[in-house]
Amino acid sequence: MPRVLDLFSCAGGAATGYHRAGFNIDGVDIAARPNYPFPMHRGDALERLAHLITTGEIERYTLVHASPPCQAQCALTVGTNRSQGWGGLHDDLVAPTRELLERTGLPYVIEQPNGRATIRKDLSLCGEMFGLGVLRHRNFELGNWTTPRPTHRVHRGYVRGHRHGIYREGPYVAPYGSGGGKASVPEMQTAMGITWTDVREELTEAIPLAYTKWIGTAFLTCRQEVLA
């Protein structure tokens, strides 16, 4: 069975999508993640990747997925938080992650939210494409492989909650923060299909597993076409 190395794995939203597409998974995260549903190495993701490259163990993998911390360049940080003087400094790990991924010679995926992260937006996915209860726009850079971009569907309405002093109802919930109409933990679990963790911080950082199930399926289809 093909195997994905899941870097910066958090609670396993991305990993579970790949698993459902037909992959075995190995995760890497610097924090203890007892809810992660697959084998996981606890440690620095880039140090682990460099070790796998040096030892040749990277050859056991078919695809590498990386979701480096997004706080440095995500829309929330560079927009509302920065304008209000909230938050602090964050490391931007996208460039060093890409450099190591290129050294592997393997196909890879880098995931980031909307914002100023310096990645190619080879894919842009949205919860509405999969009939989910969140929008959670995410961009993906595809290295050493490609696939056609799916059509971004028109949103059905607003995200529920307060924004700029106005409260609106809508078909989507906001899976970040708390208060102001933001999603509860059960609402986030249902909206993203993530039922194996009830830790708010893990849910707010997760991407819906539908995204990587789609990407994993597209990758396997591309791979089969190349091998045919």
C-alpha cells in the first residue's frame, strides 16, 4: 500500500483523508498528539525529514504532505490580529520545508490557509465543494506532480457569527476561536467530519479530511496514468 509522510501532523485531519484514499500514514509533530489515529514520531518535523533523507529511509514513502505552522502569514494574523496589535511573532517555515521536500525527490503537498504564505496555489479547496458545514479555504502547492483544479462552488450563504459588529446566521460555522457565534466543539466535529478528537485547539487547526481524501485520490489516479 502507498505510504504518506504527514509532517506537522497535529490531530490527523489531513492524515485521515489520505488514509481513506488508500494510503498508510506516518505522522510527525513536535507536540504529543494522543488523539492522532496513526503511528506518529514526536519531534521537530524538519529535523525528522532531514534524518529520513540522510538515512535513505525516505524511500519508503510515496508522497509527503506538509502543513507548516500558518500563523506567520495567514489572513487572520496579517489582517485583524495585526491591525489590533494582537498576537506575536511567528516563524515562517514554508521555505525551509519546501527546500527539504525538493531534496526528497518525492511528490509532495504543502498546505496553507488564505493569506500571504509564499506557496503556489495549485489547488484551492473549500468546504462547499464537499457539502461541508465549514468553508475553511485552503491552498495546496503540489511538488513533482499535478492534477486539474476543481471548480470552486458558489457559497450558499454566510458563516454564522459576528463579523465587524454584525451578527449573521448562515449554513456554515466558524471552526476557530470561541464566542461570538463561533462553532462549539461538537459543531466543529460534525462540520469537518473529525470525530476522534474533542480538543478545541486540535479542531481549530485541522483541515477537513475530505480535502486530502480528494487530493490522495487524485494523486493515485495520476500515478496510475503515469505507470500505465
